[in-house]
Amino acid sequence: MNDADIYVKLTPIFHSVFDDEDIVVTPQLTADDVNGWDSLTHIRLMLSVQKAFNVRFAAADIVGLKNVEDLVRLIREKA
Amino acid sequence: MTRDLFAELAWLPEPPEDISAQCRAVAGLAEPGAVIRQLASYALDANELTRIAKAIGRARADERPLAPLVPFRLGLLGNGTLDLLVPALVATAARYGIALECTQADYGQTVQEALDVSSRINRAAPDAVLLALDYRALPLRISPGATDAGIEAAINHLATIRAGFREHSGAIPIVQTLAPPPEALFGSFDRVALGTCRRVLDDFNRALVETVRQGGDVLLDVAAIAETVGLAQWHSPAQWNLAKLPFADEYVPLYAEHVARLIAALCGKSRRCLILDLDNTVWGGVIGDDGLDGIRLAQGDATGEAHLAVQRLALDLRERGIVLAVSSKNDDEVARLAFQGHPEMLLREHHIAVFQANWNDKATNISAIAEELSLGLDAMVLLDDNPAERSLVRRLLPQVAVPELPPDPALYARTLAAAGYFESVAFSDEDRERAKFYQDNARRVTLQKSAVDLASYLESLQMEIIFQPFDKTGRARIAQLINKSNQFNLTTRRYTEAEIAEVQQDQTAFTLQIRLIDTFGDNGMISVVICRLRSAGVWEIDTWLMSCRVLGRQVESMVLREVLHQARRRGIDLIIGQYRPSQRNDMVRDHYAKLGFRLIKEGPDGSEWEIGTNAIVPEAPMRVRRIEAGLVAV
């Protein structure tokens, strides 16, 4: 799976978790850019991503994420 | 892909593609309660449940009424992160017709919440309080060899909390059994050795259940739920470490479903009547076609045993007070035959309160059953293997619960049990007596004229009917239908494949193999027609048969339209139809009369009918496709 595929697959997950169909998932996107991205929705996002990509993140993986680019890299490594 | 029965609530229908758009549309409704309940009735994941909970929250904020949802206030406290749980609980409760308001205690504040009159939960005066505590929350001493594990102290600790809430808020406490983590210390010996986690939690659970049995609080058997899905699935160390989730997030919908069932049971919303389909549900095969000896019910036959398991579960449910009824598309006599005369049948007529075997639509029959038993439609469950029947009943009678069923009948009983329609918080003598009260009659209710809107349902099926003359590819299936169909079969003439090849070659004959496709997929070949030239300008319908699976779809009208159309093209003016009674085809006695034929002859061997080829036959809501094999002039 290449990065472009990962972004395509991430988009509906973001839309679903944040209940906002207008979110454009870009590498630079961070929690500050999205309405309602708090610690709880962050957990929901991580759980949804793990389920959709059939990957398992360790706690240490998740703590280090700065933006979507990091998340995509993590998915690529785990997939 | 097969859905996981428990994690994905596979007895509920899958949500439609546009579920998020439908959830958004709720914001525009003045009275959104019924729509919210309908949306919540799908198998939803945690994100979708959250979306519905938000829609409910918005309706509350705008003071839009949530009726017919009934309000219920739940206090919630526990030792893990419950925030993910709250929206799932609110949305799942709507599935059961409940407008749930959750009040959450602060993290870890269990005893203070219970004993302080002015705590957040006590001030909210909830109807029930859910003590979502797991094995990490209680003062148990888990240490191998310890002779006193502190079970009594832990039970007393819980008793203090329960009494506190009862006294200060009047709420009914809901307590949980503890699911043991899968990590063993010795191995199998863990259950024997004092002080091991498994042994201590076993003992604790037993003691807790005893307090519930004596004290009247409500039990949520989390240990049973976790064991059902597997302890190693239930407990996720990663998610506990990361976010203090008390169990794996995958099971949030299942946990919420179990809590909502308990609340529904407390509100008296448990279902009380199980309506059984017969063919391929209660037994394998179609009794009208396969005969009493042909249906599969035998011990030692895998299919037969699967259906016997359905019967056994139905009988067990009856023992605990659930009323049984039958709704089947069959001749009444033929269907009862199995109940009266089949040696392997567990269900007998005296177990069935109302027995509706006829050819009317199931929605009308279920309404009649509900009325006869003086139960609401919301007390009814229909178990039926046929997805089209399930869809029809869900659409026309949304109050009736209709579980989805997997393709393998071996899982029918498990699926019905997993759906938890008959959740109960008590088992009284009255329940035990109820079965007797309804027994012995297997009565038949005369139907009022169909009150349901079938037309719009048929539209929704997006049917396509495909007409094609006999050909080599279809021959084996044509032969099978000709030799097996008994019920919808006007003349019951049997032909070999060679004879079928012959009629295909016969330039003066006209043949049709008919397929039907709908939203559920391709039903395959469902009807066969053979017309032979009787005299100049006159066809006789030698064979007309149809699979009973597509009854009530108006396929017959469309077939007649096609026969008339093709007859006109070939210069035929008149069609003759015959009804030749067999033991099994009573259901088509009036077939030709219903289609507008004129009776010309009637006797002990049957009847003969005619219709002119320019007769007008009403069109049914389906697309027509013709596959032609070169027009042959007569």
C-alpha cells in the first residue's frame, strides 16, 4: 500500500470520527486544525485507523505522532 | 464476508450506505424520535453510534420532542474510561425505544458518589445506576496461596455503594460480574489454587450473584459476555494502557446492547412472542414440494439437526413463558401434517398458540397474530430464513424484531439467542404458567383484508424479470423444476430431459424459462411455462409452475402478459388453461380465475379456462428483459 492509497482510505475515517465530511486529509493536518479533535476523539481515531488498516499500534507509537504525515508513516511501517 | 456474530451484532441488518447522510437529516426533523429509533436498529459501529447520540443530544438541546422514545436516566460510574461508552449507550438505548440520559461520575469516585446526597449522580435522580467496575476496581487480594482473598470485604464494599444509591437517588443498582483476564499463573490449576485471579473472581462472582438473587438489584453478566467472545479478545492490555479502556473497543456496541436490553427489560419492553416460519426454518426443505418424508429433521443429518436446534430453543423459550406462533406460506393442512405426524418433530400443535399457514403476506398474518394474542407488535419476533420476507416485515411492521440469519442453518439458534429479544430481569411463577394459558389451540385466525402497503414494498425490490425460451443451458434446472414443483403447479406433468429437449425443438410449441432478480440478488429460474398448439390459433398451457419463494410478487401477471404478447406475435387468438388437482396444488385452484380467465369446463379431473390474447393484464412493478432465440413462425 503506497501513501496515496493510505490517504484515500484515511479520508472516510476522519469524516466518520469527526462527523465532518469537509475535512481534507493532508500530511500537515494536526489536531489544532480540526474541530473536536480532543484526547477522546484522538483515541477513537486511533482505534478506527487500526481497525480499518488491520494494524496494531503500541502506546509509544501513538504518543510520538505530530501530524497526519507521521500517522501515514506509522501505518506504512505496520501494514 | 461473514460478519462476526457478537462483535458486529450480526442479527441486526447492516446499515445503508448513506447512514451518515440519514443521521445528518435528523437535525431537520421536528419530531425525530421514530426516525432515530429506526436508524439505531442497524448494526452500527462505535463511530456511527456516536453520530446518533449526537443527533439525540442536538434534539434535546433544541427541545425537540423525542417521543415515542421513553425517557430513562442512567447513572454511570466505573474504574475505566467510560467516555467512549456513553454515546454508544445513548444510541443503543434508542434501538429499544428509550431516550437515555447518562450522568457520569468523576473518574474513580465510586463510594463518594454513592454516599454523598448531593453528588452528581444522586442529584440527577437516575432510574438506575450502572456500576461498571472490573476486577481492578475492587479491594480483592489476589495473591497465590492467600486463604482470605477479601471476597466478603469486596461484596460489602459494593453493598455500601448499592445501598447508598438506593437511599439517596432511588435508583436501581446494576452490578457487573467480573471477567477474569486470560493470563494464567499455574495453568489449569489456577481454578483450583486459592488466591489466584481466576479462583478469586469465580468465588466473587458466585457471591455477587447470590446477593442479587436475594436483594433484587439487577445483574449485568459481563463475565458471560466476555467468555462468549473470548477473554483474550475482551481484555486488551494495549487499550487499557493507552486509554484505560476497561475492555477492547471492538465490543463497545455489544456491551451497550446488553446494557440497553436490561434497561428495556426494566421498562417492560422485552418481547414476548416468537413467530416461526416453517420451511427451511423449523425444518429443512419445503414441505409442500418435498412432502412429509422429504423434509429434513432427522438426527444424524446435519441439516436436520440444525433445524431441530431451532425447535429446541423455541421450546425452551416457551418453558420460560414466551408464546410461540407460526406464520408460514403453506397450505394449512400440509403444514400441520408435520406437527401431527412427523416422528422427529419436537414442536407439536399444542405448543403453538396461533398457527397461520396460508398464502397471504406475512405482515398481514403477523398483525393478525398480535391481535389474537392481545400483544403489541413490539412484543413480536419473527424468525424466517427468507431475506425477502424479513425485509417485507421490517419495512411494513418496523415494530416487529426480525433477526438477520446467516446462510448456514447450524447458526440459526445461536443467532436468535444472541439477539437477546427476550431479556428478562426476573422469572416468576406467572411466566411459567403463561405457556399453559396459551396452549392447546394452535388456532387459525381469519384474516382481514390486507392492510399493508405492498405496492410500495414491491417497488422497493427493483425487480427484473427475464423471459427466455428453453435452451440447452437451462435444461437441467427446467427438468428439476418440472419434476419437483408440487404446490404452484397447474398440471403437475413430469417430463424427462429428453422430452424437454423435444418440446424445445417443437416448432409449434412455445416455451419460457423465467428468472427473477431483485435487490437481494438473483433468485435464479423461478418459473417454467410450456404452451402447445391445440388447434389453429389456439394454445393450451400444458405446464405452468412457479417457485413459492416468489409468491406475492405478481410474477404470475407478468408471465401471463408475456404469454399473451408472444401468442399475438404468432397469430394466436385464444389461450386455454387447465387446472389438474393433485394432492398438493390446492393453492392454484383459483389461479386462472384470479388472472381473468373464463371458466369453460369443470369436473372431478379439474377445470378448463380460456382467455383471449388481446385481454388486458395489469402490469406489475418490474423491468422486463427478453432473451430471444430467433422467432419461429407457426
